[in-house]
Amino acid sequence: MKKETVWFEVEENESIGACIERMEQQGFQIAGRKEEPIFEEVDGQPVPVKQLIMLKGIKEKNI
């Protein structure tokens, strides 16, 4: 068996639970999560704007 890995981005107005449901509908299981802050420069200083959340999904395939 071969595993396929895809990263799913939690959309702007989407909950994490809704993203997991979307992953499951496409046949993926959650296998990891990562978050990255998004910054914007204001008066020469970085200011956090939002948090980017990515969920790692794995899908098993038969060869």
C-alpha cells in the first residue's frame, strides 16, 4: 500500500472541524497540523494579522 499526503488549509471562515469533515469526504485522515503566523508591516514593524492553519491528510492507496 502507498500513502498519499495532502495539506489542507483551513479557509478564512471555516472551522477546524469543518475542514476535517471536508478531508474525510475526500477520503483523507488527519495526520498532523501546523500553524504559521501571517504578519503585515505597519510603520516598519511586523504586526500579526492572522494565523494560517494547515492540516495534513493521508490517504491509503492499493497498488
